[in-house]
Amino acid sequence: MKKIERIVLTLLFTLAVSTSPAWAGGNGSGKQKSKFDWSDVMEAIIQVESNGNRHAKNGNQVGAMQITPILVKDCNNILKQRKSKKRYTLEDRFSIEKSKEMFLLIQSWYNPGNNIEKAIRSWNGGANYSVRGTQKYFEKVLRAMK
């Protein structure tokens, strides 16, 4: 019965995400069309990843959002392409504020449609995530958002 409830919840959430104008919009340009409030998603990810501990470490993933060196490099490449002089350092991963900035930058570039499911799954599984491989993580983050 629990499995059926999970499937129904996931389907309902996916339907809501795909039909909501706030989550489904975007022009694919790598820039957000309008401001989107990612606060609930970021806070849930922080709880799932580190229980709010900005000093958390797990291999090469560190900080409250468990950011890897590759993600920092990706952020810096995006900033370079946008002709920004700003750059992130590996130490910035320990700052919750800068970690959130990196999350927002990644979403604006790879998820301009502000799709919450895509944001959660890709944070865990990367840009080419698999639904099956990120399902447990996706469910944990959804539970943390309630």
C-alpha cells in the first residue's frame, strides 16, 4: 500500500509541476524568465544533505548542500560565459549563502523552466540523472518540503 501511495504522490506532483505556469515556463536560453522562489526546495535539500550542517563532509562533497568541486567549476564556467567577473572557490561550499547562490545559478542555466522535480533530481544525479537512480532522494526531499 505504501508503494502505491508513493507512486500516486509522485504522479500528482509531476502533473502539478508540468501544468503549473510558474514551474513549466522558460525559454531554454539559460536565463530565468522571472524570479522564482526556490527557498523551500533549497531548505529541504539542506536538511536531506547535511541536516543543516555547513561543515558536513562526505568525500569530495562538502557543506550544507554537499557541493562537489565539479559543481563549483561548472558555476565558474557559467559565470565566465555570462561575462561575469564573479568566481566561486572551493571554500565557498562551506557558506550556506554562497551554496544557495550556486544552486540558483545552476538552476538558471540548466533548468530555466523552474521545474522542481528536475531541480531535485539533478542536484542528486547531475544533469543526466536517471529517474530510477534519484527516486529515493527525490522522495526524501519532497518529505522534507512538507
